[in-house]
Amino acid sequence: MDNTENFDQQMLACLEKVIDPELQCDIVNLGLIYGLDFNKGTVTVQMTLTTMGCPIMGELEHMVKNSLRELPNVTEVMVDFVWEPAWSIDRMSRYAKMALGLH
């Protein structure tokens, strides 16, 4: 595994600690993370929410930023909310579906 893959795994591990307060499941297993990029100290997260206009958007953004700032060499975190492709339960991991009783 090269350093890039290792750092990607570290970023995902941090994001797995971010629990959606409404669904009580982490944002990685919910399938909300669409992309991660690390460049010169800045992590850019492309993510979505389960619904547009989600009332906890700001709270989730704050939690994402705090979780990734724990990593060495991360000086800034930018969260880019995207709405295409639209999120659906098909993006959820098997674990998340079981945790939410959707299996």
C-alpha cells in the first residue's frame, strides 16, 4: 500500500467517527462521502446529505472538519456539498443497512 492509499484510509477512518445525529450511523457507511482529496495540507471533502436542506448540514460540516484536523499535515479542511448524483439507500454499506433495520 503506498502512502496515498494509506492516507486515504486514515481520512476515511477519521470520517467513520462522524455520526449522523439523526440516523445514528457514521457518514462513511451511510454513503455520504463522494470524494476526498489532499493537496498541500488541505483536505477537500466532497459529500452529500440524505436530503437537501438537511437541518444538521452545518453541524455535520463542523464535525467533518474537526475529525480530519486530527491528522498530521492537515492544515485546512474544506467541505463541498454536492447533490449529484442524488443520495439513495443504495449507497449505504451493508453494515449501515443492518444498523438501520433495512437489510
